[in-house]
Amino acid sequence: MGTDVRIAGFLAFLIAAALVPPVAAQGQPPSRLLAQAPPPAPRVPAMPTEVDVALVLAVDISFSMDMEELALQRAGYVEALRSPEVHKAIANGATGRIAISFFEWAGVNIQHHLLPWTMIDSPETALAAAAEIEKQPTRRGQRTSISGAIDFSVRQLDEAPFRALRKVMDISGDGPNNSGRVVTVARDEALRKGISINGLPIAIRKPGYLDISQLDIYYEDCVIGGQGAFVIPITEKAQFIQTIRTKLIMEISDAPSEPARLIMPAQVRVPRVSCTVGEDMWRNRMGN
């Protein structure tokens, strides 16, 4: 009986000791000890992935493009992304990676984003991007706002989750700007950000009442600019796939060798065609 009492008393002592807070060192309360604990190391944010080029592909879907032209244009980009030559150009870059964003446009507020920013670093990722673009429905829209396409592309490049050695937008279209702000204003703002603009003017059909006969010159003087900027016109339907593949390879392979140089703004270099010809034709035809 006495032994049981002693065991019970010892167990009660152990339980009581476990419930008593630890004795503070040097007379300091436990809360002071906790407050003096070293803070956790700050988390260093991860650096964004570096790519050779962040490329925005802006594709015209205005009603002046017929359904066959729209299909050929879409197929040109899909086949380009499936091309071994394009895959090789990507692999041969400084990082072996590019990032692309693909959208279709018409009037100033008509932009359909088919492919948000996607990193391509292998044939497999290129093929996946091609499949994503290919499966999207075909759309069309009123008016032609090259300036709206440029502005939308600039926003895409500003928000890109990559650190790009070069920033490039490529504008395809079959007519001059006739909606939104003046195209040279949008162009010059993009150039001041170090963005290059390339052009793919589509001049397959005979010019209609809102078309111009020198679309390639219009693109050269009023749309493109920046380091290495170029225009490749399409004048026959059979050229779509080969021309778009060639254009994409040029945009991927043009690694910068010096700081970007901006072309002279439109108000300094006199263009060979009026950069407001589209707006003038629309106003004369539609009265607004």
C-alpha cells in the first residue's frame, strides 16, 4: 500500500513539472526569449526565365480577308511551328528558348487571344503551341486597326513573364489602318520602348475601295521599325506557308549584336505614301 502511494505521488510530480513553463534565462520572461529569436531568412524571388526573343504574332482577321485567305494564314503559322527548320533556329539561339503570344485582330477593340505567352524550348512545345492555335475557331471582324494591334502587342510585351533579349511584334494585314489612332503614333511609342515591329502585308487580291496598291511601301514607311525590322509581302496564296516560315526563322535568329537603334519617327522622315490614307479612304467612303 505504501509503495503504491509513493508511485502515485511520483507520477503526480512528473505531470505537474510538465505543466510548469520553463524557467527564463537570467530572469527574462519566456516571451522575451522568443522575441530575441533570429528572424527567418528572407525569400529571394525567382528570376524570370530568359528567352532569346519574346515574339507577338498579330494576325489580321478583318472582313476584307476571305475565308480561304484566313485559313491559309492560320495554316502558315501552324505549319511554321511544326517545321524542323524553325525548331533548329530556336535550338541555335543563345538560350535555346523563345516565347510567343498569338492573337487575331480587326477593329480597334477587336483582339482575340488564341495563345497566351508560351515558352518554346523543344520540338514538343512547338508542336503543342501549333495544335493550340490550330484548334481555335475562325473569327472575323469589322475595320482594320493596325494601331490597335500595335497597342495590344505592346501591352502583351510589357506583361510578359519572361526576360527577353529582344522584344518583337509581327503585324500581318491586307489593308491600311482605318480605325483607332494614327498608326505612326502607336508605332513610335512602341519603338521608344525598344520593341521591333516587322510586317507581313498581304496583297493577293486587286485593291478594293478600302485597299491601296502599295501596301508593302505603306508597311515599310508607316508600320515597321526598330532593330532589324523588315517587311515580307505575300502576293500569291501559295506563298503563305513558305513566307511565314521564313519570316519566323528570321525573327528567331536575329540575335542582337548591339543596342537597339530606333528608326526616325514618321514626322521626321517623309513617307512615300500617306500614313493616314486608310482613314482618309474610310471617311470619304463612309462619311465618318
